[in-house]
Amino acid sequence: MIRVARAFTCFQLTELLVRVPRLVEKFTADALVVTALPNLYFDEGVRERDAGVTFRHALDALQSLLPLSLGVAVFSDATSFETPRRVRALLGVRKKKDVRAANRAGHRALAIRARWRKRQAALDWGEEL
């Protein structure tokens, strides 16, 4: 059985990610597919500060899934040269090494290594070229 939940705003996507651990308790799942991350957080209709706070919550939620036996795949079309700068602005980080785009084995990836709330998050996602 496949269950689908669709977010239309960055706030909805973050809330869905926060709810995943509770949903996995109710419904058996082997994998989680996340799309439009970080794309939804670049919405011009959302204040940059609100988008940044919400994006950090989404990254925290993704990191909280690590202990679960759940495969997580994040797909995005936001691997342009402009994306790392925009993500750095969302997270409030200045160092280019903390958010960068890279090519790995034929895939364009966006790597985030940032600190907030005395924790470090390290996430990579990309798309096949």
C-alpha cells in the first residue's frame, strides 16, 4: 500500500516531516520520499525569516528520522548555482563550505552542514544528471 501526503507550502511540508515518527507508528512504512525541499522555502510570498525558521525545523525533523528503520529519499530540482546562496540565507550561515553544490558520481548534490541550536545537521540530497 502506498500513502501520499502532499504539501503546498513550506509550513505544510515541515509539519508533515515533524509528524512522520507518529505516522510510522500507526502505518508500517519502509520508505519516505520527500520532494520540493528546499524549493518550497523559496516562496516569495513567505517572509525570509519565517522561511528560515521553518526550514531549520524541517532539517531537524529529517535528522530525527535517522534512528528509525526508514529509508528517506529527498528529491529536488533546486540544485542550480543559485540554490546554495539561497539556502545559506535561509539558515543564516555565511560560510560557503556550509552549504554547497557538488557533483558526485554523476549526480548533482546539495550538501548542508550547518549549526543551529548547538546541534549540527549534515544532509545531502541531489538529482541524477
